[in-house]
Amino acid sequence: MQDFKTIFNTYDWEETLQSIFDKTEDEVIRALQNTKRDLEDFKALISPAAKPFIEQMAQQSNSITRKRFGNTIQMYAPMYLSNECQNICTYCGFSLTNKIPRRTLTDKEILREVSYLKSKGYDHILLVTGEANRTVGVIYIKNAINLIRSQFANITIEVQPLDQEEYEQLIEAGLYAVLVYQETYHQEAYKLHHPKGRKSNFEYRLETPDRLGRAGIHKIGLGALFGLEDWRADSFFTALHLKYLQKQYWKTKYSISFPRLRPHSGGLEPKVEMTDADLVQLICAFRLLDEDVELSISTRESELFRNHIVNLGVTSISAESKTNPGGYVVEQQSLEQFEISDERSTEEIAKMLNDRGLEVVWKDWENFR
Ligand code: SF4
């Protein structure tokens, strides 16, 4: 059976990057006119040559999104279960060597956090942990899913990459989706930013969506952490990954997220800056490449940016996020994984969306368990 690693290994980072920078205005115009777009069109749309066409891209992106998803935006909330982590990641506040108090929520604490989120109306939840297999391994995650599954229509996790059989167990327990960002597809930069722990295994992470597809997960979320390497090349490889997965595991749904480096304890400066205009260009390019993929923006982004981007192709956003375990109710003061930027309440975000003609979707399917 083919896997993504085999395809990925046929590409060279520098050549790929150069081919994006070589795209011309004519190729951008062709990409805009095409009704079915391929990865060469995507390269043109994220290239510097597409900069003067961002307005046109945004209009097309919005119209495709409204046609496919209606005037709706899904809202979800992340719930951090633990900040214990055995990895060193240069960009993260939970990194092993950071001297911070470590905490993993108990069942009782999880339920207290859940009741706060339920009181706000959330039905989609994202469970987040660091990577500490002894304390927050599969048994802990499965227990958390069992504990809360009757209260949510949709449970997603963002935890350490697991084996296929472990994913199968979690799907059986009620797991709906898994977010697993490659962080960067640049192998040397990946090594540099993940010097210690299981996460330093680039290939195991790269193969994770394949294991998820084989396990029969409903939805897989992809993405790169922008700032570690050139955002255009990382976005191309994310798109390549998406297109491969869609063909291979066609029953699965997909989403793309667009995290940019944010300040945290012992903060890392971005190597390559991605401006707001770059991010708008990228989000629109993904929508023009793929009408069905869900596009998600978190509270890492500013209030102003999120106010605008919700009408340009995005289909789901988080609100009022706390990036520390117990941050909603249990322990509001502990250290965050990264600082959030948009600090508005759930109600304020819902109102902002309504004011822009968008209906908030709290859940999009019924859980009959
Ligand atoms: S990014 Fe994830 S794996 Fe890396 S230090 Fe942070 S919590 Fe741990």
C-alpha cells in the first residue's frame, strides 16, 4: 500500500520553494480562471505573483464557501487536560525543560470544565494534552472521552501521535476527529525544533494521518506551524498531504488549521514572518484548491483579523480559549501553552458572527450514543 512518506520523499524543499517563487502573473490568472484547480494552481495562488490578486481571490473564496457551507460558522472550544510533556519543542510553553508547575486534570476537574463549556453552548470540543505517555497515554484519553461523550456531539483530540490500533480503540470510544500538525515539513528545521522526546521522530509524525485513515477516523486536521520555516513551502506540502489523503482515504473529512507562532514562556521568534496579508492569501488559496475542506482559525489570531477572515473562506473558529489545563474554572492562573490574542467571550464572538450575517453552528450532527 502506498503511503505519504514515499510521495513526500520524491520532493526537494528548495526546488519546491523555487518553483513557487517562479510562478508568473499569467499562471496566477490561469489558476483564478480554472474551475478545477490542481497543486500547480495552488503554488501560483500562494506565490508572490498572486499578491496583486488577493482581493479577487478573497471574493472567489467567499463565494465558494457560502455556496458549499451556507452562511454558517462552526464554533468549538479547546479543553486542555494536561501540560505534562516529555518532549522539547522550542516554540512551546509546555516543553520539558520549562520550569512550570505540571498538572493533569482528574475526572472531577474535567467535568467541572465541561459544565462551564456546556453552559456556554459548546457541542464541539477539542481535547488537548502534552505528550507524556505514562500519565496522559491512551488509557487517560479514552477515559476522558468516555467521561464526556454523552455531553458532546463531536469530540476531537490534539495529543501525541498514536498507533493505528490505539486510534481504533479511541474511535470505538466515541472519538470523531484528530488534529495532527506536522509543524514543519522541512526535515532539518523539524530536527532543530524537536531535539528531544518521541516527537523528534519526523517520519512517525508524517505517517500519522495514514494510520488515522487506516483506522477509519471521521476527520483529520492538518497544518504547519507558520514561522518555523518558509510558510509557502510548508503550505504546499500541507496541500500535497491533503490531496494524497483525500484520494487514499476518501470517506474521511479533512480540515486545515493555520497556527502562527505566538509568544510563550521562553519564546521563540519566527524565522520567517508571515504577515496578515500572507495568511489571507493562503486561506483563500486553500479554499480555491478545495471546496470541501474545512478551514479553521483559532484565538491565536487577533480580534481584527478574525473579524475579517470569517467572511473569506473560514468555516470554524474557537472562542474564549484557555490554553492551560483547568483554565476555564479549575485553575485559571496556571501557565498557558501560548498566549491567545482574541480574548473576547463566546457571546461576543457569536454576536460578531451574527452581525456579519453568519449563523453560528454549535453542532452539525446528532450523537445517538
Ligand atoms: S508542542 Fe506538544 S509535544 Fe511539544 S512541548 Fe508542547 S505540548 Fe509537548
